[in-house]
Amino acid sequence: MKRIGNLYEKIISIENLKIADKNARKGKKHQYGVQLFDKNSEQKLIELHETLKNKSYKTSKYKTFMITDPKPREIFCLPYFPDRIVHHAIMNELEKLFVSTFTTDTYSCIKGKGIHAAARSVRKALVGKQGTKYCLKLDIKKFYPNIDHQILKYLLRKKIKDTNLLILLDEIIDSASGLPIGNYLSQYFANFYLTYFDHWIKEDKSVKYYFRYADDIVIFSDNKPYLHQLLSEIKSYLLDHLKLIVKSNYQIFPVTDRGVDFVGYVFYHSHTRLRKRIKQNCFRMISKNKNAQSIASYKGWMIHGNCINLQKKIDHEKV
């Protein structure tokens, strides 16, 4: 793969920092950090430019909090200025580079490759049934916290040869253990960390039906022993190359028996249902406040599955 250089000056330019500010504030203009920045935005962008130019930028101290839905996770937060602007400034230049390395069936936090794109691809694979009798479903144990900094830096150097940019990325990577969930850059780093694994699966192992959303992986085949063997090889690859461990709750099962629970849906050869927990959350929300915007959001989920009866039930509950 050709390595890319001459990016740092573009990233730290005043023009790019202004674009980064515009992108970073979307949906957040009423947040305290944005309002504080807006009191002297022009001067602060100039100061940030100078800080990046003389290479004295350091990641600010993180604030953290816990969430429990869908599972307990520690979320990391950085100030709007300078950190979130810096992250967006970097991604203004690096997004195309990262996306160019991803396989067709890599999803999560990629424009046009979100949950519903993943769902469409899985449904399409299951339509003909051939080659999809059995499913291997797995995910990675504490994926974000267990990402190895040295390996991530090595992988970045396979694509980037701009020394100043690599120094900046190294500083951000080393600002917390693993990859901090909540950082704008973390979601791209995480996908990139697995991209060579994706290519190994698709190209070296010639796996036709492979879908990855973050660290959730689904593989189809008509050969159950083959999936067991592939699982063994996947475990070895992830451990040896990326220091990652497959969770012990992996499954290999016939699709017709119980369907494939993935990206919020349960997929069968003949139909697709909404995941039970999402349905429960929807009815819980309706019973509390009947928020029209939230109901529309859940209906957005339903149009990607076979949910006619569920939609009728929700319409009845709204009355």
C-alpha cells in the first residue's frame, strides 16, 4: 500500500480548523463548551494553529462517566476547545485515507455504512439461502480498552509517512489506555485497527459472507466444521497480530433455528425482526411520553425489517 505524506500543514491550517469547528459543533451549539469558545473563536483558532505549528499541543484532561445501556461502559469526554476541534481537523484529511483501507462489509461510524447499511447487506446475503445455512457470530473481549498502542502506531505507519502528523496521532493515542470510547478519533482508529484482519478474512481466507460492525462479526457458510476451523484461525490471528481475544460467548448455529442477532435486528432467511430489547424500549418510551420524534426514530428502525404488525401496535398505543 502506498504511504501518504504532506498532510500536517493542511490539517493545522486556519482554513481547515474553521471547517473542523463547523463540523464539530453540529447538534452541539447550545453546549457550554461551544458557547464558551464562541466568545473569542477567531483568536482561539489562531492560538490553536500556533500550538499545532510549534508542536506543543497536548490532549486535555478527560472527564468520564458510566453508561449501562446496552452494556456497562466508561465514556470519555474532552473539551470542545481545543481537543474536539483538533480531532475533526485531523479527520478532515484522514477520513478518505481510512475509508480507502476498509473492506466492503466494514460498517460502523462510516458515512453510508451504518446500522441500516449493514442490515441490508445481511438480508441480501440470506435471500438465496445458499452458502448461509450456518452462522458464526463473535465479538472481541473489551475491544476498545484492549487495543494495543504500539500495534496501532505500527499500522498507522504502514499508511502515513508524515512525521509531524504521526507525532500528533501518537500523542492522542497515548492520552488514555486502550482507545477511549467517546473520542471522535477512536471510532476510526478502532475500525482501522481491524482493517488488515478484514482483508485477511476476505482475501487470504476467501470468506464470501463476512460482516463486521465495530467488533461484532457475523460469518455465513454451509459448512459447520469449516466455521469451527475458521474460528480457531480467527482466534489465533487476533491474538498473534493484534493482542485481542475473542469473547467466550461465540456461537455457531443453523440460521433457521433462531436467527442472527446483529445490529439491532434478528435475521432469518425469510424475514427480519427487530431485536426484542429495542421493541421493549420503544413501548417503554411511548408509555412515558409519546414523544413524536422518538417514535419516528423507532419507525425508522422498523422500515428495515418485517415489522408491519409491530407498527400497527405502536400506532394503537399512541392513541
